[in-house]
Amino acid sequence: MSEWTLLAMFVGILMFFLFTGYPVAYGIGLTAVVLMIFGVGRSLNAEIFVSRMFFGLNNFTLLAIPFFLFAGRIMNVGGMTTRIFDFSKALVGSMKGGLGHVNVVASMIFAGMSGLATADAAGLGAIEYKAMKDGGYPEGCCVGLAAASSTIGAIFPPSVPIVMFAIIAHLSVGQLLIGGIVPGLLIGAVLMAMVFVQSHLGHLPQGIHFSWPELWKTFKRGILALGTPIILVSGIMLGIFTPTEAAAVTVIYALLLAIFIYREVNIKDLWEVIKGTAIDSTVIIALIGMASIYGFLIVQSQVPQIFASKVLTLTENPYMILLLVNLLLLTVGMFMETMAILGILTPILLPLVREVGVDPIHFGIIMNFNLQIGLMTPPFGMLLFVLNKATGVPLGKVIRGVLLYYVPLIICLILITYFPIFTLWLPNLVFGG
């Protein structure tokens, strides 16, 4: 079998199952079965198939995923989003284009709790949209900025996609999570710079009046919710607990706040949160199990080496290779879901970038940020549909609204890609390197 035929089979069979409506996890697993039938990976059999699936799931770090998902959901229904938004409004709402800055700051704070861009958009999206719309902001700005700021949710720790990437790539979860802190702050700063420019061009309204008493009032009301990202990040950085333990601590803290202190979650709400978390966790964990088989088959068939050799015949320049990888991920992200892309492409792309000297921690952040931009890119960007449902804005208007905000996000992607210090400085400081 030729190299091109092998590559075409891995891609073509998978695309067939995905585009015929199979769930992603089933599509990946069935692709592995069909490839085995055609003689790819001859040493594979049913026993190895099952053992590789469980091998991929036999990982203590996987517990972080349902914990982070649960924490994000409980915070969405537990009154924390409104407290975070009110504090952000009192803090930066007086700036010109104030509610735009509030949108970004609130998303940066909530990013330290949610773990997913879609959770940020679903939780804060409606609140941000209503406040900005009532404040006289253009509808496109309201939904576009809400989508763009939501991408921070999967970069700043805790981040479910980063945890998944770490598991698939066999990398340190702690280093990857800490590696997302500076890029997350960078994205927020560039988005706020965008709002600043828009406001000074006269496109956005003036800010509200600043009040120290209001700032103090909202701070006192939201201080416990604001403490969540501080506890999580400082605990990991100081070595008090592992990322998985940090996820469990976050769940306990969120439950205490939502049920006993804020008292905004009842038994019915809690049951809905548990059901939603169980469904989301099952989907992700099934995908990881099937991706483990698919990845094993890829490695055994030497697909990464073949792919790397083909790319390296075009260029060996690491900057050009990163450009090609970014273009590939941005394109694929338009049509596929983040977790699926991580499971399929991580085993193929990681050896390539390692071959040209790109740090795998750095690449993990690059890959995840690419996929977050994909979440707000038509035709299948999930953030577009989440905001359409949360705000009631027609999908066409949501799509037109996000177009302008690709500019700051692409600027951030370029900075994160070609200046590794943004990603690696803090992990090297904390963990050594």
C-alpha cells in the first residue's frame, strides 16, 4: 500500500462516517475497525482493540474533565455570573466603551471557573448582550464581542480542551494549564484594545459614572465567586494540589457557594446539573477512548512520520510549518467540533512540530486557541449557535457580528504562535525548564 493511499484511507474513511451522521466517537472507532479489516495495523485484533480503548481511559487525570464541567455548570446556575458581571461593570464600566470592556473582563474572570468557551457564552452571553443592547451598543458589537471574549474560557485554566490535549499527548496537565494564563490575559488585553479603538472612533457609547461605593458593594457581593480562579490557579502553581485535585476542590467550593451561601440552587437545579455533566462527560470520555485506538493505529502505521516527511519536503522552516498548521486547524475548525479535532489530529501534528523544534506545551496552546477561533467560525461554529439561542439574535446577524472580531483574535494567534515566551515563561518559572 502506497503512502498516499494510506493517508487517504485514514482521512477518507473517517470523513465518510462523520458526514453520514455517525457520532464522532463512533465514527473514529468504526474507522479503526474498517482500517483493520483492510489490513492496516496487521497486529491489531479485537482483544488489542478493547485493551487500547481502556488503556486510553485508565488515566487519573481524566477525572478533571467531569469535575471542571460540573463546576462550570453549577456556577452558571448558582448566581455567580451576575455577581461577576456586576463587579466587572463597577470596575471598568466607566471607561469609554465601558460595557465592551466589562464584557471582556467578566469573561476573563469567568474563564477561571468555566473551562469551556461555550459555557462562558451560555452563562454570560445573555447577560452581556442585554446590558450592552440596553446601553445603546450596536447589535453586532454585542454578540461579536461576547463570542470573541468567550474564547478565553478554554485557554485560561481550568480548560477542558487543554486537559484533553494533555491526556492524548501524554504531557503535563499542570504545565499546559499554567501555560494558558498569559495567553488568556493577552487575548483579553487585545480585545480591550479593540474596544478602545472602536470607542475613540465614535462607534461605541460613553462609559457609566465610576463609583467607589458601587465598586466596594459589588466586590463584597461577589468576593467569594471571584475567589474561585484564585484558589484554583494558586493551588496548582504552589503545588498544593494536582490539576485533578484542583478540579475536585473547585466543585466542592462551587457547591458550598451555590447551595449554602448564595442559596440559588435547589435539588431540581442540582439534578439537572448532574445530568448535563454526566452526558457531556460521557461524550468526551467515549471520544478519548476511541481516539486512543485511532491514535495507536496511526502511530503503528507510521502516519505521523509519513505526514511529517511530506510537509518537510515543502519546507523545513518552523515558522512556515506553524503557519501551515494554523491554516489547517482554522480550516478544519470551521467544520468539526474541538474535542473531535483534538482526538484525530493531535497524534499526527505533534510529532511534526516536535521534529522542527516546537515545544509541545507551546503547541498545545496554539492548537487549542486555533480551535476556539473555529468555534465562532461559520458554518458550524458552536459559539454562533449558543449565542443565537442565548440572545435570540438571528443566526445571520450573529455571524455578521463576529466578523470584525476575527481581527484581534488573529493578531493574538500570531503573537502566541511566533512568540513562545507568552506560553512558556510562566510554566518554566513555576515548574522549571
